[in-house]
Amino acid sequence: MLRDISLAIPRGQTLAVIGESGCGKTVLLKTIIGLLCPSRGAVYFDGRNLAELNDKEMSRQRTRFGFLFQQAALFDSMTIAQNVAFPLRQHSRLGTQEIRRAVFDRLAEVGLPESLVSKKPAELSGGMRKRVGLARALALEPEIMLYDEPTTGLDPIMSDVINELILSTRKRHPVTSIVVTHDMRTAQKVADRIVMLYPLARLEAHDPQVIYDGPPDRIERASDSRVSQFVRGEAGERLMEMRQQQAR
């Protein structure tokens, strides 16, 4: 759930959205891309209200976005080549050879060899599936990249591989990026700006849901104790709240 969220994201910025589970981070991503329609307020992209677009215009608008899903969301029945080629076959007029070349180029960008193209997702490790998902998200050379928990379920080394790919993607393509993550290492490494959301269920009626909005290098010194506790992974105050709830 989201309430009274107001964010302006300039072109070219990498924004990390952090916060506890259930605070609305993924809802925010789905609202930005138009998969969810806000009950109040509006989402504007390039000055246009997404709610006012017809189906054809909305479909065209979505091709300007790339989305790396939390579990990569690859099609199990398709090969790696078919997965990466899927958006190109759906939304471009490229021929077979051009699509094949584009698939190889995107896989090379994320550090995967051409020898993987005939494999199925089940044959790959979690880190490899994430990279295939990123290659697919980049297939149409989007202007906006959305990452939903890109390092969840990965070991520290592979998490850093994904972080480096997010950074290299920004260098290769002039993209605006929004990264939803629980991983403070990811947020502080890849972002120009961090926004922290707080769960509505634990807020008073008029409390703001955004409790931090600023640069990564200042978040550890945030005056709001809820922010500093999240950054440092300190559970003391949260445990006390949970005990009080159980005692009621």
C-alpha cells in the first residue's frame, strides 16, 4: 500500500527504493510502469498522464521500459535465445538474423557466452538466470530500467556481479534506473539517490511514508532512527514493537 507518495525522477538518475517487506516498493514499480492504476493521484512520464493513454499508446509506452523481475521471470518452456528474443519478436520489425545478432549482443553485455542460447532456464544457476533476465530487459534498448530485488537469493559475489552490471548498463545506455532492494550494499553502490518507504500499518494517519530521500553517502547519518536502524540491520526497536503487539 502507498499513500501520498510524491516523487520526481530526473532523466539519467539511478534511484534506489528501500524499506521493509510490505512497505509498497514493488507496488511503486508496478504503478510507475502502468501495471497498477493509483486510486488517487497520477503517474506522469514525459509529461503525459499514464491513466489517460489508450491501450495502444500504453503498450507503446511500455516498450520504453525494461523490467528485471525478482525471480527473472523467464519462460521455462523457451530456450535462452527465445527468452531474450521475445520482446524483439513482439515489438520490433527486425529480421531473424538481426534478432539473432541482437540476442548475442545482449548476452555478451551481461557476460554470458553464446553457447548458452540453446539451454533452458532450469539448466542455469540463479545468477545466470538473473543475467538472462537483464539481457531480455535490455533487448529493446529501453530508456527506463526497473529492477525488482535484483540480488535476492544470490551469494555476495554474484550479488556484486549484478551490481556491476547495473552500473555498466548505465554507462553503455543513457538510462534512468529505479532499483527496489533490501540490500544496502546494492543501494549504496549503484544509486545516485535513495528513497526509504515505511509500512503504512505502522504509521499514524498524517505521518509521511517517505522517511528518507537523499544521497547514499548521508543515509547512515540520517536523523530518523528508523532509517539508521534499517541501514545497520538493528532489530531491537522492531522486536520491542512485536512484543507489544503480542501482549495486546
